[in-house]
Amino acid sequence: MDRSTVTTLMTTQYNAVAADLNIPEGLAAVVDGAVDMAFRAMGVAEPDLAGYVPPDNKTVDLIALVDYYTLEALLRHVPTFADITAYQPAIQKMRSQIFAQLRLTRDDAAERVALLGYSAVATNGVDLWQLDRVNLDYLEPNTEGW
């Protein structure tokens, strides 16, 4: 399964959620970042990310990892939403339900990934901090001064 196929799969799967979240960069960009993170977790070197095509025996791993990282990215967009009640309980819009459901789904995805042997995502049920990229170059750090 190549990058475009898994991107289409995840975009189709989470299209309704992304539409409700109104993600500024678009779902395709979120899934593309999740694919990169999945490739990194599978041990692909940074320069090879763009053209990497995993072997057929890694398809299940790829789908599970991309699912996890997509949900993780979607969860970052949800905390800005709040529950809305107008005129007592007559009108309610419970936006917190989206967060609760996405978190449960993400936790399930983390368990599937851990069962496949990718301990970088979860260790003993405790999620580890995951990043796409961090640029700390504003101070021009190097290893020689440490």
C-alpha cells in the first residue's frame, strides 16, 4: 500500500469528523503528516519518506500507525470547542462529545499499534509524547558545546 492509497483511505474514514472540526490546513495535510510519522515509526530514514513504499507484509502496520497518528492530530484541533447551551437546556450543542469519542478511538488505535510491536506509541498503557517536527534552530544549537 503506497502513500496515496493510505491517504485516500484515512481521508475517507475521517472526512465527516474533519468537516465538523473545520481544520484550516485540511484533512489531506493532517493525514500526510500522519503517514510521515508512521513511516518514521517503521524505521524509514528521513530522506526516504517521500518515496517510500512499504512491503506488502507491513500494510496492517501502516494502516494502524496512520490511523493512530491521524487521530492524534485530530485530537489537537478539538480542545478549542466548548459545549453551548442557550435559553436554559432548550438548545444544546455538546461539542465535548467529539473529544470524548475521538479520544476513545485514539486509545483503541494505540492498543492496536502496541499489539503490533510499536512500543514508541504506548508503553504499559501510558502514551508517550509524539511530534511531527520541532525546529529549535533559532539559537543554532550544536552538540559540541554540551
